[in-house]
Amino acid sequence: MSTLQRRQDRSEPGSRHSTEPSGFESAGSGSSGSLAATAIAGAVAMAVAMGFGRFSYTPILPAMMTDTGFSPADAGLVASANFIGYLAGAVLAGYGWAHGRERGVGLAALVATTLLLAAMGLTSSVLAYSIIRFLAGLASAFAMIFISGIVLGQGLAARSEHVPSVHFGGVGFGIALSSIAVWVAPLAGVAGLSMSQADWFVGALVALAGTVLVAALLPASRHAANGGRPEVPLVRSRPLMAMTLTYGVFGFGYVITATFLVAMARDASGGHSVEFLAWLITGVSAALSVYLWRFAVPRFGLAGVYAIGLLVEAVGLVLTVSLPSPYAPLVGGLMLGATFMMVTAYGLQIGRQLAPESPRRALAFMTAAFGIGQIVGPLVAGWLAERTGSYALPTLVAAVVLMICGIVVLAELRRINEALAR
């Protein structure tokens, strides 16, 4: 998402370039039916690339730890490999090598995601898992960036703010669907397959179906060469530095729960039903969150809502390790899903508006900080969990750093709002 927020921000609430909502009705850019089909293609692509390609690791992880003897440190290492791949993919996609071939590259990335999901069921080596997840991160980034460019370009041309909501809502939809796939996989009862193998293979089949649907619905790219002047060097103002710092630490904090939530449910002996519900609730709340938080923007502003999201997520992390089972993982999933998509989207939008002369450089700067945070998060959490025998300490560490981030944004809120108003 990070590399593409610049394409979306003109239709987001609170933007100085915001337009009136127009649903799926086109403003001279084609029929409303074709626009709806494009939005659906985008949602399904995000479900495949992100919901399955990136986040299905979370509900499958407990079975992997049982089947292969994975330690929490091993799990954190494999998770970080995926995040490194995603960061590398986002950087590579920022160059012009795919210009005019966005649709083909995006679809190829979905095909690669499908194959890599299946490949996860063919090994039990930590090294092989890490390589596969690194490549899956690359594929997820390419699918996210190139397909989002097509879908959001269509939505912007039609002046529809519903297209981005449907498109990015697909991430949460994919998370919810991945939880259902993991729930259903054991029912297949294929002889010779472990539970985690069945989970990966079912996920690959769902991803294959989604890829076929996207190929049928996704239009050709409308992208044209910008041919503009190079951006000026980035001016690292105090508000931008505050946003970049908090955004990077947010990457560290959110990813700990996003990686280990279902494993935490299993450790609490919540049972398979609680594991399923925790991740399902995460996905459903994430799918709705970006749309619902929009209603708070007129009252609190983008930066205010961003700060509130950080604080709400911090409280959610504390509840995840303080409430009794089975409520802890369910509440943790709800509050994670309700915040992490919004904080991601709004944080990048604020960063872009704070550097209007260098928006791409600002987004690259923030993306790098976020990428480092979410790479370090699973490594630290896995190490602490292995040392303490519990996920409580790493979760509380994440809660503290998110709380500090929220306080920093509130302390800088006046300066950030003044900079946004210029």
C-alpha cells in the first residue's frame, strides 16, 4: 500500500484535494458497471496478494509449529524474511521498468503468490521457508503496487471515493477468508498431509480461483508517462520527522500481534474455534476500518485520527495479554483489525501532504522506516517469547511503543496540523 498512497490521497477524506463522493458512477471514464468490476478485481487481488500471500502465515503458524517443531524465534525469522521481500519489492517497483506492462506484471505476481503458497506445503526447512516467504513478499509488493495503480487510477478518473475503499477492503476480506480456509482445510482429510500442509494447499487453491477472477475483470492499465521534472530534495521538517518516527515504530508494534495472534490463542488453549474466530474478526474489522474511520476525520483531523488509532491499538495489545481466555485473542483481533489498516493509510497520506514538493521521496522515506520496523518486530518478539515462554512480554513491549507513538503525535499535533494547512 505504501508506495501507492500518493495515487489515492486526492480522494481521501481530509485531503485538500478531496472531491465529493460519487459511488461507482463514472465521470466520463466508462460505465458504472465496468468501474464496479474494476473495484471488485482490485479487492480480490488484494485478498490474494495480501490476505493470503502475506497474512495467511498467521493462522497457519500454530499448525506449522506443531508439525515441524518450529520455535517462536524460527517463526519470527520466517516472518521477517517475508517483510524484507515486501520492502525490496516496493523499492524495485518504484522504478520505471514495468511502465505499460502493469497489468501483466500484476497478474504474474498473483500467479507467483499462488505457486509460493503451494510451495510452503512442500518443505519443513526453516531456510526453505524463509526463501519462499521472501519471494512471496516480493510478489505481494508487485501485485499491490501495479494492480492498485490500475484500480486507483480508474477510481480517480471517475471521481469515485468508493473504489479505494472497496479495493483496500479486500485486504481485510482476504484475512477473513484465510481464517475460513484454515478452518476448512482439516475437513479435507487428505491422507499423508499434515495440518499445515493442508492449510497451505487450500490457500493456494483459493488464490488460484481469485487470480482467474482478477484476470477476467481487471482492465488494461491507463497509466501514462509523467515526464515531469524530478522532485526536489526532501525537506525533513519536524512534523515529517515525527510522523516518520511514529510510522516506523508502528510497523514494529502492529506486526508482533499480526504475526503471533493465532499462536497466542493456541498457547492460551483457546481451541481451534477461538483461533479461527480471532483471525476472522481481525479480517472483518480490517475490511470495514478504513471506511468507518473516515467519519471521525471531520472532527479530529487526519493527524488526530492517526494518533487515536495508535492509542486504541496499544490498548488492544494490553487487553490481548490481560483478558482471560477465550476473550483475549478475540478482543485483540478486533482492535488490531480496527486500527492497523487505517493507521497505515492515513499515516502515508499525512506524510505526503507534509512534503508537497517531494511526495514520492517522503513516501519512500516513511516506507523504509515502516519496513525496518516490521522486519525487526517479529525477530524481537520471537526471541523474547522463546526466552520467557510467553508472548506476553513482547506484546506489552509493542503496546508501550505504540502508546509512546500516540503521545508523540499528540504532542506535535499543533505543528502537524499547521503544516498540513499550508
